[in-house]
Amino acid sequence: MDSLDNVIRRSGADAYVAFGSSQNADIRYLTRFRTEDPFAYIKKPGEKGFMVIGQMEYERAIKESIAAVMTRGEAGLLDIIKDEPLKHRAYARMIANLTGPRIILPASFPYGIGHELESLCEVTLDPGSVETTRAIKSDEEIDKIRSVQAATDIAMERAISLVKASRPIKGVLHHDNHPVTSEQVRSLIHKTLMDYGCHAIDTIVTCGKDTALPHALGSGPLMESEPIVIDTFPADDMTGYFTDMTRTVVKGEPSVELLEMYNAVRDAHDLGMTLVKHGALGSSVHQAVVDLFAEKGYGTNTSGFTHNLGHGVGLEVHEQPTLGPAGGALTTGNVVTVEPGLYYRDIGGVRLENTGAVTTKGFDSFTQFPREFILR
Amino acid sequence: MDSLDNVIRRSGADAYVAFGSSQNADIRYLTRFRTEDPFAYIKKPGEKGFMVIGQMEYERAIKESIAAVMTRGEAGLLDIIKDEPLKHRAYARMIANLTGPRIILPASFPYGIGHELESLCEVTLDPGSVETTRAIKSDEEIDKIRSVQAATDIAMERAISLVKASRPIKGVLHHDNHPVTSEQVRSLIHKTLMDYGCHAIDTIVTCGKDTALPHALGSGPLMESEPIVIDTFPADDMTGYFTDMTRTVVKGEPSVELLEMYNAVRDAHDLGMTLVKHGALGSSVHQAVVDLFAEKGYGTNTSGFTHNLGHGVGLEVHEQPTLGPAGGALTTGNVVTVEPGLYYRDIGGVRLENTGAVTTKGFDSFTQFPREFILR
């Protein structure tokens, strides 16, 4: 990665060092290796970065990782731990032996090893170069996210078809003589995603007043004429790339307030997607939506539009850039959500969310599934 | 948590501070809160620990977390970021304002914030108190792991039944006129787990020579008379607790070498489970299995028994304690795997793995599913 070489050279360091499992998106990005167990990654300018892992993972790493691979034995760790039982100290000594006297560490580096390294090397902090690099996706990465979204469109279609096919009995939606529940809709989405090699946890399926809590998970039977918010953020099992999608529907007749809220959110969604393009400021796009809501009488305090308009999506479900007050200029290759929402404790919530790429022409939505509020 | 209070008091600190998402098992343990987004957790002796999170998560956190909850606004972060745009610096200032002058940080604490805190507070490193505390499970935690394992037993039963019901055509196992594949068995396990509110990724289903790579994932058709290793490590969606389970089967007639290997692994599995109990050394239990294998002519070098006998299981799939050369005394409340294996490049691999609790009486296996090698 040329940009990481520049960061290392600019800081005067001999090497960049990261440490973590593939749950750490920077590590995943630098190595493309999947493992539950944390490992060290070391990159010197002009050389291929390498990872230090256990013997058991060695062959798989050679096959699957884009980094070079060294075993803990080859890296000297097994000798070091003989006289240094404290793991963070042993790792610091191993790293210092491999890097040279000046190193640069990311902000997410574990403090235990990092603090120990300060007594062995000259340490500089990198506040987030890899995170910044990750925010601009290659065509290959964009294809990967587009493909997770394609699976997500199908899963959402099945979920909404189930709600559509339901019939109310005393206000509770029923299908095949059973109440349709949040859990059932969530499970249908998760199983459909699985058929496409993707997985989601914590998909939101809320109904009624619960929809006013943007992060509530939802449980129990779904109700007639009440808002139903379905928000899922799956990742591809193999690539680790996320996408993020929300639809709000109602089966039956929404109240006038709810219908007006939906129309405002739909207009805000259109406006956001129209304004996103290379060069636009994330803060301005967000503000335009705030203004649109204000015009229609919806505030942005503790109720109303209470969150940012959107966020970057990639190896993390929330990453750079930001469509919110702190958002800078958007760039070709950013992948972002556009997700306006309105939340009122006494009515409920409405949110619509697409994920797509920022281009010079505008917002290239990966989400193709239509918006349809009232299901007949 | 009394033990954390002791750690804080012993170090002379005013507060313990952690920072991470619920993917960090310590954070998950201290708060029982699930979120993708990292947050600060602060604990003062004699007081309830509290977490600092965004407004959007506030109500859910109040409901779901065992920690007290403060919004970023209440914690002063929103004011601090007005004149400190660098996130790790802003967080350090916020934390220092909330803690008092002396703090203790876990080894996993992010280096960016930790390094910054060194200029604001007196910082002590805690190498792993919470990890150590987590290694001894309460009855409630044991019930949670037992329940994930019960679901895993069912998923394994379905997977093995599918292999059992298959018939070979030209050496390839078939069911319903289609080849039975690794992917199909993996998907069956994952979907079954989902029905029980659990999820697994990267379940290993290998066949033939691939089984000699303990961490290969496996793909393609399963073969007659070849070893099939199925290793799954699911977690409960809600509680986050893992379990870990492996079975090795063959459909058809195994070679004599393979059958002898299986019998040795089964005997080692029995021996390991017999020796695990309160007070036993993890290193001794491991060594006893090494010795058993050696007696039967199986070494422990780059082939043979190449890994540790077992590991702790909880909010991480691999955690303390260790059944291996570095393992100390086992304690009532530890939950561990017992998973001997043998791996030879020219024959394949065999592994058997149960998860259970350490008690004064011995190993209380959560895994109830029987071992059956040759499927008729």
C-alpha cells in the first residue's frame, strides 16, 4: 500500500505496526485474513507487510492473506516467552526485534504492548491513516459491497412480502394462522442472507411506538396500521464487507401524522441522494436535510431527526466519511448510507436507508429495492 | 464487580477505564451491552461502573446494560470536540475530566487515547484482571454456555445425519441425487443454530487430506471413506457466549491408519476429560495426552498432535485458562474445551472436542452429542 509507505516515511519511522484480530477493520484491510485471534502486522516502506501468526494458522494464511506470513517461532516469540511470561511485554520485545528503532502505531493499537514498546523504540502515533485510506474504495471493494447489498435487497423483499401477505386479526398481523413476529421477520432475513453467503446479527424489526427508538431491536407480534421499521446491516462471510439498509412499512392504514412523516422522510431521502456527489460536503448534505425537515415542521432536537444523515460503510458498518455536522468533502470511491429518519415518542419512527458509492456524477445507489410504505 | 474494585485500590488508582465496542469481551462482560461502536467505560471503587455513549443508544443502554449510562453530551465530549477535533485527544480529555488524577487501563485499551491520557493522568497498566475474572464463570454464565452447546448438539446431529443418509456414487457422497458438499453441511449447521437464536461463522467442514489442516474451512463435495472434520464455534445472539465443538466422521470404510488415529484421539479425549478437575494443572492434563499419544507412536511436532489440548470458552471463543504447556491450575467455574487431534499430511486429520465446566468432581461436559466415527 503506497499510502501507508508515505505515512511511515513522513513520520521518519522504520515500520508501521498493527496488532489485533480480523475484527479490527484496519488489520482485515491490510491482510485480508480472517481469524479470531489477535496477531501482529508489520510494514516497512518498500517491502510487503507481514503478519506473525501461530503455526496452526500458517498454511491458511499463506493461501488467504495478501500479507507475507511469519510464524511466532520464526519471529522469536517462543524463545522470548521463555524468560518473559507477560504476554504484552513478550510481544513488545518480538516487535522491536523485527522493526528497527523507530515505529509508528495506529490509535487502535493495544496500550499494553504500545506502552512497553515506548521503552524499546521511538514511537509515533498514527491517528488514522489506514482508516482514511479505507474510506476510499477500489472498484473491487465497491463490487463486494454491491454484492452484499444485492443479497440484502432479496432478504428485504422476502421480509416485506411476508408482511404484505399477512392479514390482521384483532389488530395483530397473522400469516398461516399465526401472528407474524419481529423474531420471525428477523429470522427470515438472516436465513435468506445465509443462502447468499452473508450474515447479519441484530437486524432491527420494530413496530408501533418502539420504532421511535432508532436502535431498539424489536420483539413480539407486528401490528396492523402501525409503522414497522426493518434495518439490517449484513456482512459477506468471506470478504467481511458490510452494507446497511432500512425500510419502513405499514400494513393497513397509517395515521395522518405517520403518513406525513413518511412523506417527509422519503423527500429527505431523495434530497440526500441527489446532493451526494464527489466534492460535496458531508456537513452541507446533512444540513440540507435538516433544513428540509425544518421547513416541514420537523425539528432536530431530542425528537425529530436525531441522528446523522449517513456514514461510510466498508469493513466496518460505521466508518468514514460522515454525512453529519462534522462531515468533510465527499470523494469518488466513498461508500456511504443516506438514511434520514424522524422519531416521535407518541407516534413512532420512520427511516429509509440506501447504501451506495460517491461518484463525480452523484450517488450510485447499490440498494435497488423500491420504497413502498403502505402495503396493500 | 468487587474484584475490579480490588484491582483499582491495589494500584492506587481513582478509576479503571476501558474503551471498545462489545466485540471487546472485557467491555461486553463489564456492561453486557451490545453495540458495534466503541465507547468508554469508567469504574470507580465502591461505585457502579458507567458507560459513555451516543444519544441514540441511550435508552437501549438504560434498558439492556448492567452499567450506569451517561450520554456523550453529559460527559462533556460534545463541548470538547469543538476545540479538539482529534478524536483520541478529545476522548482522553473527556475521560480525564471524569476519573480523577490516577487511572488504570487494561492492556487492550487503545494506544491513541492511552498515550494521550499519560499527559493528563498518572496511568497504570492492568495486564488482564478482567480477563482473569472472566475465566471463572458464575452459574448464570455456565447456564448460558450450556444452552448454546445444547443448540450446537442439535445442529451437529443434523449435519451428521445428512452425511449418514448419503450414498456414495463414484466415491462422492450424494443425497437427493446431489453431491453433499462442505458448504451444504455448513449452511445446515448455521441455519439450525439460527432457529435456536445462535450464530456461527466459519464452521469448519473439511474432508480428505484437507482435514490435516486444523484451521482450513473446507469446500466442495464430501468423499466416501475419507475423514470428515466438523468444527463449529457458535455464539448466542443475545448473550454473546460461545461454545466450541468438533466431531470427526467417515462414511464408508476408513483406512487402518485412520481408524487407529481415531481410536487414539478418542482415548486421548476420554483421558483429557477424566483429568480435568478443580486443582489440576492445565499443563499436566495436556502433557498426559502428549504422553498417551507418544505411547501409541504419535508425536507432537509439525505433524501429529500439533496444538494445545484445550482453551477457555466464554465471551471469547479462545480465552483463559489454557490446557497446554503454559497452563496453570484449573478452577471450579472455568469453562474449557478438551480437543485432542492428530494431523498427518498423507492421511488426514482427526479431532474431537467437547466443552464443559471444571468442577471439584471433574469435567461437567455441556456437549452431550455422542462420538461415532464410522457412519453406517
